[in-house]
Amino acid sequence: MRGALIPTFVVGILGIVIFGIARGKAGLLGALLAQLVVVMYFTVHLAVSAISRKLDPLTTFALAIFSYFAKIALLGLFLWLLTRFTSRSTIDRTSFGVVALALTVAWLGGEIRSFLKLRIHLPLPQARKDGEGK
């Protein structure tokens, strides 16, 4: 998780500063809200992965699909509430969208980089001697 959080927070702080300066308070709030939403979204993903680590594959698949659709539905509801009950002068939509996309790329890039750094040793199949397994 640390491998994904560090680049995400660096990109988030940059986005908050840049849009805070460029778009004022509304840009700052939009970028902050994007940081909160993206980190919560991916943290739930990691929590579900940790919970399902020791479960059988079918249960893991069902839990992953359920969490995916639940996150999409809640994200849709959140975005609808955001557009319905806040004004553009309060939360800048462009700042929110740009920072959310940048944070998503940073999180996924950090996760991929961390995974590639792992030294996973997979057992190799034993070489068969002549005459075995026929």
C-alpha cells in the first residue's frame, strides 16, 4: 500500500497547490475532494483483497465483483450528489476531474511498480526422468 500511497500523495499535493493557485478556493476544494475520493476508493479495493486472501477462488471472485459494483454505484451517487447540491463556485469540477485522473494514474503506477519490485519465487515443476509419467 505504501508503494501506491506515496506517489498518490505527491501528485495530490501538487494538484492541490496548482489548482489552489490557478482556480482559487474552489480549485483547492475540488482537488482535496478528489484526493479523498480516490484514496478511499483504492483503500477499499485493498481491504477487500486482504479479506479475500484466504478464501476459495469462487468466493473471492464474487466478493471482488460485488465490491466493484458497489464502488461504482457509490461513486455514481457521490458524483450525482456533488453536481446536484454544490455549485461550481464552491467546488471546481475541472479541478476535481483532472486531479482524480492524475491520482488514479499515480496510484496504479505505484501499485504496478511495487508489484514488480517483489521477489516472488514460484516453484518450478520437477524435471521428469525418462519413463515416468507415461
